[in-house]
Amino acid sequence: MMTGNILLLLGVLQTLPISQALYEDQIGKFDWHQQYVGKITDMFWDQSFNAGKRVLVSSERHVLASVHSHNGSLAWRKVLEDGPRGRIDKTLHSGNLLVTLTGGGRFVRKWNAGSGLADWEVSLPGSKSGRADLVQCGRDLLAVMIQDAVYGLDPRSGRQKWSVALPQSNQVVYTHLFTSGTNLFVIGQSLGQQVTRVTVDMEGVVRSTESVKAPWLSESTQCEVTNGGVLICYRSEDQSLQTLTLTDGQVFKSTSLQILGLEPSEEVSMETVRKVEEPLIFLRTAKNHMALLELTNDGVKLKKDLPSICAAQVVSLDDKSMLFTLERIPGELKMKVYDLETGSEMADLYQTITYLPQHGYPQRIEVLMFKKRDLRLGCRFAILSEDYSMQMVLKAERDGSPGKIAWRREEALAYVLSVEMIDLPVSENQAKYEDEFGSHKDDIATMFMKRFKTQISQLKTYIQQQLQKLQGHRHHHHDTEAMAESGSDDDDEDLTRDEFNLNKLIVLVTGAGKVFGVRSTNGHIEWEHFFPELAPFDGNNQQKLLLFVQRTTAHFPNPPQCTVVGKHKGTGNGFLFSFNPISGEPVDTPPTGQVLNYRITQTSMLGELDDHFLRGILLMDPDNQIHVFPGKCLSVLKKTFGSQYMFVADRETGFIKGYRTVPNQGKFLMENVWTVNLQKKQQTITQVVGKRPLEQVHSQGRVLGDRSVLYRYLNPNLVVVVTEGEFIEQSQRGGVFNTINLYLLDSVTGHMVFHCSHKRAKGPITVVHSENWVVYNYFNQKSRRLEMAVLELYEGKEQSNSTAFSSFSSPRQPLVLRQSYIMPLFISTMATTVTEKGITSKQIIFALKLGGLLALPKALLDPRRPLVPTQETMEEGTIPYIPELPVNAEAIINYNQSLYNVQGIHTSPAGLESTSLVLSYGLDLYFTRVQPSKMFDVLKEDFDYFFISAVLLGMFVVTIATQKLSARRALSRAWK
Amino acid sequence: MADDEFEGGSRTLVLEHSFDSGLNPSFTKKGMVVLKSVKGNRAFFSSVAPLTSDELEKLKMLAKKNDIYRLRLQTGSGSSGEDYVTTYTPACGIMSSNLSDHVWIQFDQTGEVMGISLETATSQCVNGDNFSIQDWNTSVEVTQTLLGPSPDTQSYIEKLKREEQERAKGQTEDKRSFLAKYWMYIVPVVLIMMLSGGGDQQGGGGGGGGGQ
């Protein structure tokens, strides 16, 4: 018995493909990794020993990084803490000093700009209001302001020199810290009342506290402090600027925009000028209108109106101040430079730069001025654009040809919200074959001609290929300049399908409003579109942009088609963009996207394809009316409306409502047919997870140890609804605990198939819902650990309907097997692998907070794992129950390529049944492929073809020889 | 626990149904559901009245138009119209199963109604022109939110302890040679190595057809 146990245990462990590590030479062969920093908020040219060679950036995704200026690669990158603790309040860079203030004044860190290592870190109490500021005062003092105090730190060691409490810190919100001469000024605001100015000297002694009346201060008032010590506030209510000189001003001086001759608009913002001593500030009234203002004792003076300018900067070199301006004209950027003193244009610095329209307007430039060897002025500059991209111009224009973008970083890729992997189209020749079968009208003669032509062209390409082989490989020049000009950095082969359909085109939809087509082979961008007005749907802190595949590549000659569904930024109405995912060309919608005249409350896809294999999208508006996109699919809805159901989960009320489609006066309306009340008083709906549409499930059941079959409950309409809430413990100790509830709902009938709750458990919860199982994780507050629960649904030993599933006639209470496991590591998200036919066993991929992607076989998360293995369970092949899930280093599929802030993992089938493609997105993009059951359908690379053919040949020879021999023997026997 | 029982020993819920089609159907009382305890999974249904001939005609019309028969249940205090949970089933299913239906009511752990659903024996459509049964045969079943699974560390530790004890017992009396003691470990390892070696080649041969 014991022996049997061990034998079977070993057998089970052997069949489990837990390890699937790479060989060293396979690194980067099937996978690629792209690191991003997110939307850049601050940018400085490195002034330490790498002066001019690197750009230091900090981003809203809590990243501090150094970017090589020659190619845009990261010299180093520091990803700070998640959540509000890691938010960068201020980055300060001057000379060798690089200091960040993060987490609302909680941490001050000094970094080594060259290596990215932290020199010192100081922890401060932090600010309740979240406002904090940091300034450098001379060489020996860093001053940090948090809500109720100012601290003086030694920039060399971080040692605290002094601290001073700020007066009335419970009434006044301190917002700005400024240094001028030998004094520090702290500016506090009391809405509707006054501005408080606290003067502190360099020794940390409060010199004076004054308040200046400012009854106009409101939530929407923006204030900045300029060099020269002037506080300037913009009031959007009456479009006026209020200025106050910090050193001696007693009252605010008001100047209205109209007096300055500027057109007021909704989106006025201010950008401070730091590189010169004069009190100057930029005022932006539109995306392409700026103005340079000078602040004097009498108020605001217009220094220079900059109409049609979208980005500007004042730079000084050798006591000479220059104003750099960028203007966008179709296809190009015009850079003009003015001498700030005289106001005249410096013609020798004028240049034009090729600029692609898909980056929107440039928003900021950061210029580095230098003197060339011939003492002429030169400059290089980085441009930040509306689409979150960062671009670098190194070389000035020469010989009349426009200047070029040396490189660009598409930081929008750190905001991916939706992913689809699209099959590449078949090659031209194969397409011609398909064409032959596609049309039914041709007679025999034309069909013969077509076939003949196709075969001739095949022969031609074959000969061409052979000739090319003889000539040797053409050399590809990777010219960076050509790259920028063409807008695409690929000159490798066309987008055609490979033998095993492993290479795909990945469509990425980002929260920045940018849509990308990316090659899965190397991660290069094939095409991109930018929609400044596209915004994600926003609910419960979850951003969503929907991406629908309306037609796949399989329906030649009809091109594939995808559609992005989002929200229009200004009006909140629906926003659609439909395109061919391979070429990126718009289809059915204008190239700038289509704004609908209604809001979208729910979307779904039609169950049937139209005559051209297009799957329509159903859009539901707040009046429960149904719209079909594109309009030509309406005929499909007319035929199939009886089977179109939708449901809407309302987070505000806790109700989930199911709808069916009914025709009404030529339109289609959604009629509420079922309602579920999830008791908003106690809990909030946080997740609604359906299955992947058109999921392939190979096996209908599971063979048990006694050779009977347990049939799976495969309900395609099943959705998992997760709610989180709090409950009050009624025991003697009392206290408030979190609770999570899970509901499995049939979205057609509204039947609650299963519901369970976890007490003393907390989110965030990730749900993986596939086939007949649900895996979810939660934090157990009692045991203080992460747990992974699995539910598996079975119909039982008999199947209700083996051909089709109907929600109306299916068993209402399937068998729900459930078990829970301890997850030893914290995860940020998880996903399951999918394969072409669903035969390959599944893996679950966890994105660990540590940076790894851990792939575990689904067999480890099986509720049928027995505590005590018996003969029968061993026959079934279940692993004995161990509460903790195993984590071994070989199951980390991204080896040492750590991934930070993973937001999601997308998996997609490849043409090979054994292989599943994985893309993890978040701050980084990482693409790889996994083989959950190893490569059972491909010969190994080291397969011995020679040996096999030799054996075959040998057998053949032996067969013939023995045949001869036996014939001779039979003959001789017959003679006897 | 206090949550599972109701004041007065039982709780009554009013079940309403509708034979109307259209966006604003009107509901009439179908019957009462009497619950003793949510835990018991059983509830009793008392019908108010058999189907009137008017309702029967409406039901036949619904079935003919392939429309739906609706049910609803009041939740909470019932002060606003939003406080209903509703469900439906194809009307012809009701007729083909001879007015026998099965109602599920789902409760949460505090005893609030979350959802309701309706099941008929069959959802196939039959010709209902000479249908004349008027008595409902309704049964009600109740489910309550269960406690989710949690890792079973306790019994696993017990199992480990038991195994350790057994091993300790075994060790005291074992004085055999190395091979005699560990043959059961060695044989399977050798076997598996042999099998897996053979398996690879078999797999290779099989895949040869699609070869690269």
C-alpha cells in the first residue's frame, strides 16, 4: 500500500509540468520587455557629470528615472511605492542635487543622479492635506514644508537642522514654500478669506506672520509663486489675475485677462518660469495659445502674446535670456527663439522639426543650450506631448531640410486598458487560393484561369526566393533618422502569418486615448492613433475602455475589424473608433473617431454574424434604447433579437437588472425582465466578471477514479459578481471587519446559481472565470495572509443536454466543489492561459508584487484534491491536499525581468494547441509564450531526423530482403 | 443565531405575477410564501386563487407570442417600486409543464431577499389551444449565502502528525538492509526513468507527421 502511494505520488509529480524554465540562450528569443515611466510631470537635463547626456524625469506613476538623451533608453529607473505613499509631490534638481519629496511630505530622498541610488532618506510626519513643498536655499539648506511645519535639512546628510511649527495650521492650508534672499516664505490659503504669509529665516525662526485679505479664494483658484517672489493667482470666476509681492506686498492687485488683451477661456493654466530671475510666468489659455506675462509692482503686464504657440520655455545662457516657442503646423513644428530683452527673433536658432499628427499638441519643451566649438549657439530639446509621448530633437536643421526627432518614448503604453491579439493575414499567394473558393459565381473557365494564374505567381515567388537566397541576405540599415520620418521603426518582413500562427498583431487601447498596433514578435509599434477626446469609462476607480473584435482575420477577403468604445471627454457621450487592426486604417468611422449623441450604459455583441461575417455591437443608452454599430448589422438584430439579453449592475443602488430586447415602433428597446437586489446598505459591487466570449472547452466532463464521468456545468451566461462590505462583529470584542461576497449569476434568467461569503476578508479581489471554474483571491484579516479560493461547478453524473446549453432548462443548482489555499506571496493580478481548442491543461499566471510572473498549473487549484489520498483519487490523478501553494523559481516565466505595477495579464491562443501567448501590462509591457502541457505538438529542436530516417530506411531494406529470402525459401520448400 | 429565525416564528412573503406584455406590466397576487427558517431550505407556498379564465386567455396569448410570464417579490419595507426583485420564464414553459413551477428565493446571511428565480419542468413550447388546467402547482425552495471555503490547515497538520507518529513507530523495529528497506523508493524511480525515456521517443514519433 505504502509503495503504491509513493509510486503514484511520484507519477503525479512527474506528470505535473511545474517547471518550464528557459535555457540561457533562449532569453529574449520568445519574449520582450519594455519599460516605461508613465506620464512625465517633471523633466530636467542632468547637470551632474553626465551633463547633457541624460534627462531626469519624474512621472505621475511614481517613477523617477534617467533617460539617455542619445537613444531614449533608461539609464536607471526607480519605481516608488504604490498608492498615495509613493506619489511624487516635488522633484528638485540643481547641480549635483536630485531630491524628491513623496507621499504628501512623508519622505524626502536624495538620489545620486548618475546611478539612481538613494543617498539618504528622511521620514517626516507627512501632511494631512497632502500638500507639501520643497525648496533649496543656498548650498547648505533644504527646506521642506508639510501641513503644520517647516523643516530645514542638510542636503549632504539629510540631517534635520531645525523645524518650526506653522501657526494656525488647523485652519490654514499651506500650499507653497518659496525662498527669496535670506528668508523663506510659506503661503497658506483660507478659502473665501485670506492668504497667510509666514516669513521664516534661514535659522528656522519665524520672523512674521501676516494675512492678506483674499475673499475671492475658491476651490478652483490656481496659485503659483514666480521667481522674484510674486504670488499670482488665477480666478476662473471672473477671469482675473491677482498678484501679491511676497516681500512687502500688503494687498492683491487684480488684472483681468481682457485688459491684457487675452481671450479668456475655460482651460486657463499657469506655468512658472524658473530659469531666469525676473518674475515671469506663462499663461496658457488654450492648447495652442500662450502668453508670457511679467509681474511688476503695479500688477501684471503682457510681455509677449504667443498666439498659436503650444509650448514655450525661457532659457538663459551667459546672462542672455531667450524665449523658445513651438508652433504646430501640419506635419511640422516651427521653433522660433526670441531674445527676451530686445524682443527680436534670433534667426540663427529658427528651425522646423518633422512632427507626426498622432502626438497631438506639444505641451512642454525642455531646452538645453550650449555653445558649439565655433562659438555659435546650439540647442537640443525634449518635447512632451498631449499623448504622453516624450520626443527628443538633437540635431538642428541643416541645409533647409527640417530637423528630426531622434527618438520618442510612447509613455501612453504604461496606461494600457484593453488588449486583443489579432491573427496576421495569410500571405498573398494563399489569399489568392482563398479568393478562388470565396466566390461562387464564376464559371469553370474563369475558375481555371484563376487557378492557373495563382500557380504561375506561386512559381514566380518561389524562383524569386531562390534567387534572393543565392544573392545572400539584403542588409537592413537601421537608420534612426529614417525611423522618425516614416513614423514606423520596422523595415522587417510584411505582416503575414507564420506557420504556427504564433506571431500576432497586438492591439493596445490606452487610457491616454491612444490606440496602438504592436507586433508580437518584437514589440515594435506598427501603427498608432491618438484621440485627444477619447476618455475611459470610469466607475469605482476602475477605468475601462472597451475593445471589440468585430471580424477576425479568418474571413478573407473581408478585412478584420476592431472597434474601440469609450467616452467623449467633453460631453460624456459615447465615442467609437473602428479600424482594421492589421493596417490601422479607420473603417466605418471617421479617422478622428465618431462621437455619438447619447451616453452608453451598457454594450454587448450580437450573437450572430452578418452576411459579411461582421459581428455588430449593441449599445444601450440611458433610455434603454438599443443602437447597433455599424448600422448595417441592424438586420441581424431584427432576426435574432429574441436571444439578445443584457444586464446592468448599478454600483450606486446595488441592483442588478437583466434586460431582453423587444422591438418597439421600428426601434429596439431593452425591457427589464429580472432584478436582483444586492443590498447596497451592507456592501458595494466591486467586480463583475464574465467568461471570455466564444471560449473553447474541449472536455465536457471529468473522468473519476471509478471510471464514471462528472459532467461540467458549462454555462456561457454565467457571471461572477463580487461585493465588498463591512460588518460589525457582535462578539464581546466587537469591531468592524470587512467581508466579501461572491455571487454566481445566470445573466439571462437572473438565477443565482451559487452565493458564498467570506467573513473577515478584504479585497482587492481578482477573479479568474473560465470553463466551469472560478478562482479568486482575498486577504484573510484573521490569519493575515492571502488566500486563493476555487469553485468548480458540475452538473453531476448525468448531463442535462449534451448538444446545446439553455439557461432556461439547465440544472438550477449545480454541484459546487470548493476549496481554498494559502498563497504565500502577494499578487497584483492573475489570469489563465487559453489555447486554440482548449485541450491543453490550464495554467494560472499570477503577477507577483515582487515583480515576477508565476505560472502554476490549474491542477494545484483543484477542489478535488484529497486530504488523504486513496486508490481512487490517485487513479483520477489529483494531487494530495497541501494548504500552501508551492512557489518555485522555475515557474517564474519572466525570469529576472521584474515587472512593476502590473495592471493586467492578457492571454491569447496561438495556432499551436500547446502554446498560449501572454502579455502583461502595467508600467511595463512583457510578452512571452507559455506551454502549460509542454510542447507536445512540436518536435524538439534536437530531434534526430537522421536517426529516424536511417531506421526507417533500414526497416525498408530489411523488409525487402526478408521478402526475397522468404520467397526463395517457399520456392525451395515447394520443390521438395 | 438570531438572524436565522424570524419574530413570531415565521415570515410571510407576497409573491406577485403578471400576464401582461409591454414595458409596464401590472402585477396581481399569486400567493404567499411562508418561511419558518432560512436555514431549512424549505418554504411553504399557499396559492391565493386558481387561474381565472381571463388570466388563462392572457397566458395562452403570451405563449402564442412567445412572450414571458413574470414573477416578483417585495423586499425590504416596500416603500418604493424599486424594492422588488423580479424574474421571468417563457410563458409556454408554464403551459407545457401544466402550471407546475418551482420558485427559488435567495437570501443573504442577514435574511434579506436578494433574488428570485423561476424554473419549469420544461421550457419547450406546446400547442396550448385546448389547455384548461387552472390550479397552480407551485413549490418554493430557499437558499442562503454559504460560508466560503477556507484553507484546511488543521486537518493537514493532524495528518502530518499522524504520519510522523507512524514513521516513529516504524523506525524502532526496522533493522533491515538498505535495499530491503528502500526498494520501494528505488524501483519506482528506475521505472519512471525508463518510462519517461521511452515516452519521449514515442511522443517524437507521433508528432513526426506534422513535423517541422
